[in-house]
Amino acid sequence: MYIIGENIHIISDKVKEALKERDAKFFQAQAVKQVEAGAQALDLNLGPRKKDWEEVFPWMVETVEAVVDVPLSFDSTNILGIEAGLKKITKAQPIINSTSAEPERLEKVPLLAKQYNARLIALTMGSSGIPVGADERVNIAIEALIPRMLEIDYPISDLIIDPLVLTVSGCQEYCPHLIEAVRTLQVIWDPPPSISVGLSNVSNAVPVENRPLINRVYGAMLMGVGLQMMIANPLDEDLKTVIRIIEERDTSTAVGRLYLSLHDHIAAMEEPQIDDVDMDDPEQVAIWKTVQILLNKVIYADSYLQQATMA
């Protein structure tokens, strides 16, 4: 699994304060910590930076590249800011996060990616917003995103399609659609573009104590349909354990066997089975309950782990 570290994000109060103070040591520590934990790239979500983009983006690149060698992903709506950052890259091939199928961005951002030899994350989202059905998301990739790359001779090998994870809290019915979108996107082109998701989006607006469990169960399900790249927290050791169990087919623990069973059922387009769950093991029961909300079998509530188990 290729993990793009998500922890330098403007939504964090600590990141906001460090950016305000130009605290280079804070960002360098964050970068090193994520890379040492296994991140193979780092997402830099600095927001639009409408007033100070010309200085902030280059400063961040110089700050982070001073301590790590991995690709940097520029996560911003500010195209000028992204370009200012790209001009300062001296190490690994950068990533632009992101374009969409909205005409203005699809016109400009791929050209920027080509000019600076950057990989490009492309969202399956058009002018009318995020489509919810799997087919609609796939169609945006086939009818808009890939044709634009071919039009400008941008290498499909550098394209990363993001079919957009929606939160289980409020958009529960669409969580299974994302799984099927990832499955289908694996076969839309030969060779197919890479597929990535912002994994932790699935647990947005969920009580903080439940977020890691939801993230890792959804991650296991998405690996079942071939996901090999994600923007995620590389410091989440439990998530990394689940990834390792699936990649190594580690059957040495009961919980590991349950995650593998879940992965395999999803891969085979089958319903996960309650018979695979030891109902005397609270950890396995929590995993099963999480599967049920992510497959839209049981209505999500913040207290879902305290509710009676459903087959």
C-alpha cells in the first residue's frame, strides 16, 4: 500500500499556528515522523492561502525537502500557489492534489502537471458536485478525466483517479458505491491509472474514538477491490497492521483472519458472513458492526457500537 501522509493539514489548529509562525521545526518534525512511519509521499494541505501564497508554498517545500526525500503532494485550490511550490521542488516527482472535471480546473491543472512533470490526482467530480453512484463516478473518469489527459499527451501512468470517499455519518448509503467505483476503475483503461482515496474522509463527523476503527475496516474492504494507494495517517499503527495482514495473508490471529475473510468476500463480490465472526470476541463484534454500517445494512448512529448485533 502506497500511503500519502495526511498529517500536514490546515484543518489542524497546530498546523495553522505553526504556519502562522513559520515554525520550520514543527513541519520538519511532522514530515520526518510520517516518513519514518512508512509514508511514501506527504500531502501538504495549506488551504488557498489567498494573501501569502507566493511566499508560503516555496517556504514549505524548502522546509520539508530539507529533511525528507519523498514526493510532496500540493493540496490546494490555489493554482498559482501550487505552481510556486512546484518551481522549488528539487527531489522526488511531485503530486498535484487535485483537478476535477470542472471545466476551468480540467483546462488548467493538467497542463500545470505536464509542465512540471508532476503526478496528478483527478477527482471524479464535475460542475454539479460529487456524484453518488459508482457508474456516475466511473463515467466522469472515462468521459472527461482520461480524455483530457490524452488530449494534452499527459502520461496515464502519472494519473491518479480519486473517486471520492464520503462520510458514513450523513452519506452512509454511498459508502458501498465507492467500493464498487474503485473495483470498476481498475479495468477502465489498459494499463489503468492509479486509484487513490482520502481514507479518513469516511469517518468525518464521527466521534473521535470510533474513527480509526471505521477507517481500517473500510480500508480492508477497499483493498478487496484492488486499492493500492491512499491518503491516510501513517502513524495509525492499527491501520498499518491491517494493511500488513492483508498484504502478507497473515492468518496467525483470529482478528487477522476476520479481516482477510472480509477482504476476500468483497474481492469475490460476496456478502461478508457473520459465521466468520467470533461473537464472544468484542473486537470482532466491533469490526462486524462497522462492516454493517459501511455496507448500509444497519443505519449509522454515533452509538452504533453499543447497539445490538445484526446478522
